[in-house]
Amino acid sequence: MRHTRFSLLAAFALFMTGCAYKPSFINEYKIDVQQGNVLTQDMVAQLKPGQTREQVRFILGSPLLTDVFHRERWDYVYYFRDGSTRKVQRRQFSVFFGADHRLSRVSGDVEVAATEELTTPQARTRVIDLGAISEQDAAAGMPAPVEEESEQPGFFRRMLNWVGL
């Protein structure tokens, strides 16, 4: 009887420690965690001194933090943790309003655009390589060459031909 109790206790302890062990080749899936306000450089570049609170909210979105004791300050906080590498990225951006409830200054991790970037127009186009059309053919107005079907029919076409369809 005593030997049976000891055997059951040892088996139970071995079973419980086996549940806690995870081999190194087994990796569980870990999700990416993204929280807060995503601010881009283009959004920050649109901010100008003297803008109203509504204009700033339209450009940046609603702030994550609004302090009851400091109503002239809005904080935009961003947090991202990569699931596979476990690296954490944090950003903090603050917007300050003056006594007239107009934008007076900004501070934080996102850079403010230079005056040259605001005054020079930027082309927002993208070049797509079509590959099959050469420049000479496009200038002459010729259409792109059409690929011909392969001479050997596929599996389903052979089955339909075999059935008689």
C-alpha cells in the first residue's frame, strides 16, 4: 500500500513537470501588438502654428491622452511590439496650444518638416513596369503582345476532351 502511494505520487509529479517542459524546436505564434496613434511624417508636416484644435484633430486624429490639468496639451502615444522578434518601438508626440486655443508648438519623436519641404511640390506618382511593352512599341501605339496558349492542353482540358465535352 505504501509503495503504491509513493508510485502514484512520483507518477503525478513526473506528469506535472512534463507539462511545464517545452522543447526548443516548438515555437508558439506570437502576435504583433500595435496600440495608440499612428503618426506619419506627412501628417506632422501638415501642422502649422495657429491652427485650431479641430484642424489638428482632423490632421492627427483624436489624441490618446488629454490631461484634465493641462488642457493645452495633447499627447499622441504609439507602441508596437513585434511578435517574432519581441522588439518594442515607442513613440511620443505632444501638441501644445496657446491661450487663444491655437497650435503654438509641437514636440516628440516625429520630426517637423522643413520650410523647403512645405513650399516645394512633391510628385506622388509611382512607376509601374509592365515589362512586355517596349518604349518604341508604346510610342508607335502598338498593343502589348498577347501570350499564346501552350500547345499541350492541361489535365482538366484532357479529361473534358476524353469525356467528349
